[in-house]
Amino acid sequence: MSLFNIHIASQLSGVAAATIRAWEKRYNVLTPQRADNGHRLYSEADIEKLSILQQLTQQGLSIGKIAALSNEDLKQLLKENELTSIELFSTNDKDLIDMDALRSGIMLALSAYKLDIISHELEKVKKTLSPRDFALEVIVPLFREIGIRSMNETLSIAQEHTLTAIVQFHMGQMIAKHYVRQQLRPGLILLVAPEGELHEIGLMAACLLCIEYNVQFLFLGKDMPADAMAETINQLRPTSVLFGVTKGHEITERLTLQDYLKKLKSLLTVNVQLRVGGNIKPWVATEIKTLGVDHLPTLESLDKYLSEFR
């Protein structure tokens, strides 16, 4: 049986370490095992319970009322509280949305800091589009536009960060609502940004694509050191790991993407497919290929890979 420290349990379940400790102290949610040094150790069942509790509390249920329930009872409660994909996507027809007008409206609202308008527009399309269409038809073009305007200096850093935060919030809501364990295909993909990479939009869009194809995934977030990543891979034994990158070559002042991947592979004790997603130079793609790491340059290429995932 695999056991995980509280840092990894937090990453895998989506529950902050401080919240885990509070839930244990106040509600006796879990009684984790202890390592020789006294540190908490969590089983896969513990992490599953934390994940379900997180989803249920986000839906408005009181942790005090559900903390003592078994994993099976929590799963049933989650199933009863979740909307079906048909209910969530009332139309699921992207032809009903003028994408150009949507992007123009969002950018215009951003220029005037009408943030409520941006949230309102994103909320509408979330109810109309599938996860795949939301990622490929809304998020990808929108952030390409942001990139162009940033280069042209017609968009301030404050505006870029503000819009990114709003979009991340809505994507997070969409991911939480549509991630249904019972529908998942075999296999597991870990989605993560390597050490030095602080952008998560591309990885969150990848989560939406995984949902579209019922691929089981764990979103581990940004800035993951190679040794911590190796520990997680060795414990979870995923089918594939996708690293989201934006910097391309030098991910920190002292570390290149190639060096990061070399160190990671030297620490692995299991076979796993490693892939890098993002815009990197052709020569970097060639170098990581020699390490046995594939490159997926766009979300469209990731979409094709996930559609054929086994």
C-alpha cells in the first residue's frame, strides 16, 4: 500500500495542508499513519476521501455533517449532488456563440476594468460549451490575443494578471463540476509545471480536455521540483506525465528544461511516458526527444493525443 506525506496528499486531493490538519483536529476526518519521524502518512483511500470532501464542501455541504461518512457514502452523496453532463451543458452548441464578438467584448470590458461583465460572459459560455470547446474555442484564442496585445504593449501587466485570475477561477469551477470518477477510462495522467514555471492556464485547459475524453488526471500545479515530482511518479505509477512550459529552455536562472528532465529521469524507478506541452524552440524539442520525452506544441496536438489515449 502506497503512503504519501501531507504535501503530496494536499497536491493530489486539492485540499490545503492546513485544512487537512484542521479537519483532522476539529472533525476527526482521518487518522493518518505516522512515519518514524512523526510525520503524517496518508493512504490512497485517505486521499480519495479528502478529494470527495473538498468537492462536497465546494457544493455547500457542511464539513461537520459529512466528516464521519465512509468513502462509499461520500461517493453516493457526491453522485446525488452532481449534475449530469446534459444538465450542465444545456445546449452544447458552439455555433450559438459568436466567438469573435465574445473575445472582443471581454477585451473591451477588461480595458474599462468591467470585471463583472467578463465573469458574466464566461459564465454564459460555460453553460453552453463542452469542456473541449471551452478550452479550444474560448481559452486558446483568448490567450493568443492576450499574448499579441502584451507584445504590442496595448495590454498592461495588471490587466493580463487580472484577466488570468478571472479565467482561472471559471476554469477551476468547470473542472470541479465535471470531474466524475465513475466515468473515467483506465490510465492516469499527471499534469504539472516544472520548477520555475508559474503559469497554469495551459495545464487547466489540458484538464478540460481530459474531462472531455474521460481520462483520469491529477492536476499537481506549478513550480514542481524534480525530486518531488519523481517521488510522486514513483508512488502513483501514472501512464503519462504532461509538463506545461512557457519559458521553453531556461526555466530558472540555473536550470534548463533539459537538465530538469535529465534529473527527473535519473530518479525514476518506474516506466512512464513523459511529455512536454508548450511552445519551445525546435532544437529544444530535438534535445528532449533524445531523452525519450515527446513534445506536444499545442492544445490541439494534446487534444488528438487524449482522443486516442489508452
